[in-house]
Amino acid sequence: MNSIVNKKWFSITADINFESKDFIRYFYPYFIGTYDDDQKRIYYFNKEDSKEILEIIDKKIIKHELSFQEVEYENWHKSYEKYFMPIEIKDELIIIPKWHKMKDNSLKTIKILPGMAFGTGNHETTQLIISSIIKNISKNDRVLDLGAGSGILGIVALMYGASSVLSIENDIDCEGNFFENLELNNISQNCNLLIKDVLSIQDYNYDVISANINTGVIIKLLPNIKKYRNNKSKIILSGLLVSDLPKIISLLDTLNFNIVEKNQKGEWLCIVID
């Protein structure tokens, strides 16, 4: 934990309507989280990427008005209590921060402690894939969650009937937050975490495979799934830009995958394939 406590991140704040195609294209591979604050959207990055990101901003989007701030680990949760509000999905599931006090509510509830990872439910990509999991999960499904981050997708899968979830995440800094979120939702078994590169996985024989990862990784991932998968699982992919759809469709055609569902929110896309 000490290595995480001593680590630093930084944020870029912009108008909430600023998330243009160019901004997403340049920086999505670097995002580790986003929050909305009134009419502002705050993007978070690893401090070690700051030089490269600032160079891109100078060359590509210098005319836009942005603000920057360093973020230390010990200030993270306290700083974002005022930003993280309950998020309702499909009129049946609500995601709340740990400190939020719920009144009587008929919705299913997931508690999250915001950490240095995607997966609070705040960003469009996470909302899209949660909706698809709710729709596509069946009782006793075995689930493989690639790019697990906060663990929220595994929690959703178990809540909606999955028998087990194997979560894969390559960032060791996510580990503590992952298990904190399991504990908040009273999950003590049936959800396991491996700290590993998703591209190294060779077992894809699950009923449902979920991946909320950037387009570049998904493009590398799909041939692996095709090569190593022996069953007819549902594959749910989010983190895709609408502008990337043509090349994704071309790759899917080459690999003989079929798109069975497609959903969009803003510039973001989630597809289900088999």
C-alpha cells in the first residue's frame, strides 16, 4: 500500500461539453477515471504520463481552456465526496458512493469507494457495459471481466445471477480498491482477481466475457479470444469510440464474429458479439 500512498496523479478539468472526438482519441488510452462536477468534467491521469500528455495538449488542443491539478492519494476520497452522486441505470440499479445514505429504495444498490480507476459508473463507457451485462447475464453464468478496475462489473454480474467472476487487471494500484468494493457489497467469494495483462490470457471459455478497455487493446484482444475460445460465449465490449466502428466491424468480419447488440451514449459505443 505504501507505494500507492506515495504515488501521485494529476487532473485536467474542462467544460463538460469539451469531450470532443479529438480529445478522446488523444487521451482515452491514458484516462484512469473521470468525474462530473456541475458543468465541468474532470479527467485523471498517472503523473508519469504528464509530460507526454502536456506535449500533446500544446501541439493539438492548446486553444482550449483547461485547468490542471496534482492529486495525492490521501486526498482522493475526501476530494471527490462532493462530486460522486448516485447514478441510476435502467431504472433498476443505483450506484452510490460509500458515504451516501440511501432512503428506502426498491432499486438494486451497489456501493462504490471511488479509487484510482475507471468503474465508478460515472463515465458513459461503464454505464453502457453495465446496462449490457444486466440484459445479457443469465443465472449461473461464469464471467470473465477483462480490465476489471474497481470490480464494479463483477459485482453487477454476481448481483444479476452469475455463479462466478474471474477479474483480470494489469494495474496493481487497483487491487486494494477492488477488494474494498467487494467488501462494501458483501461479496466474500465467487469473485477472484488476477493482476495480469489481459493480452496474456489464453482461457476464454466463459459464458460471458466483458471488457471495458480502450479500442487499441480491444483490437489486439479479439484475435486472442477467437484463437482460444472453444464455446459460444457472449462477448460485451465497451470503451469503443463511435468513430472507430468501421475498423471494428472490419476486424469482426475477418474473425467471423457477429454483432448481436449495439448501444451508444454520446461518443461512446458498447457492442455485444458472439
